[in-house]
Amino acid sequence: MTETTLKVEGMSCAHCKAAVEEELGRLPGVEHSNADPQKGTVEVRYEEEKVTAHDLRGAVEEAGYTVAA
């Protein structure tokens, strides 16, 4: 398992948290995600063999938010 923290721009509420976590949870290989709107981050635990950092970014963008570089 690999763990990473992504900086997410635009999250501000519980709905934002749920949207980001839901999209990440749809990816095969994502075991857990925990978004924190106050910090503007999401912690993700995933299997590198099944999902890439690019996939994670795409899921956050699909939820309507931007991953900061």
C-alpha cells in the first residue's frame, strides 16, 4: 500500500469532502481516502499496481476540484 496526500483547491464543505472521497473510492485499488476541506487536502491509501497518481488527480478533477502542483 502507498499513501499520499494531495493538495486540493476549492473544497470548502462536507459536500466537497463527500464528492472527492466518492470519486476516489470508485477507482480500483483505492483502499481509503479522507478529505479535509479545512486543510484543503485529501489523504489516499492505494495500491500502486492498480491505480496511478494520474488516476487520483483525475478522480479529484472529476469531482469538480483541482489538485495543486
